[in-house]
Amino acid sequence: MKAERRGLRVVLDTNVLVSAVGFRSERLRKVWDLVEEKSFEAVVSPFILEEFERNLKSKAGFSMEEAQQAIAWVKDFVTVVHPRLHLSVIDAKESDNRILECAVEARADVLLTGNLRHIRPLGRFRGIQILTPREFLGKHFPAE
């Protein structure tokens, strides 16, 4: 079963990365363990990495050096795509559109998000499943 999932491309949004790395949430730690095991291809964009750095410093209390080390570590396990398109799907928070742009550019199967206000309610976008970490683990990695 694991070999079938290896082709799975998953965009990790900023809050997923911050929770996995900055706060060591148990569920998100499981997601990150799967990233490290290369159980699926994790994808981010420069925008997500920049937002990740800002949030590590402002929300998780990381120093600039610690945040930069975290980014370097994350980059060892993810694919970075550079979106060329510009979307305006989410009016309430323009920056959330950058996450969607990453997912479309990556040709992702799944956009993994903790954003329950603007991104998750879309459910699916251009054929990309939008799932919370709990939904993702339950659907793609049950009882692992």
C-alpha cells in the first residue's frame, strides 16, 4: 500500500508546517514523520517558506537563526515549486490564494491545511482535495 502512495503530491500549508515543526503537535508530528520517510512528496512554495519563517518567530518564539535552521531542515524533505499563475479565489484573505497557487502549480493531489476559515471550506479546488491533517491521515494513512 505504501508504494501506491509514493506518487501522492501533497502541499503543506504554512499552519501545518508551523504546527509540525514549531509546536510539535502530535498529529502533525505524524504527518512530518511521513514526510521524512518520503511516504509522499511534500511540496511548498517560497511564499509558504517565508510565511513559515515569520510565524515561527512571531508565534513559536523562534530566533531568526532557529527559524532559518528550521527552513533549511524543511527544505531537505520537500519540493519547492515557484507558482507562475495568480489566483483570486479567496477574497477574505488574499494571502490564502498563494497557497492555492502552490497547489495548482505543484499539480498536487492534496492540499493539507489547518485553515478552517478560508481554505478547507473549498473542499476541492481544480481537482485537488483540501484536507485537514486528521482527514489526510485517516484517508491516506489509516492506523499507521
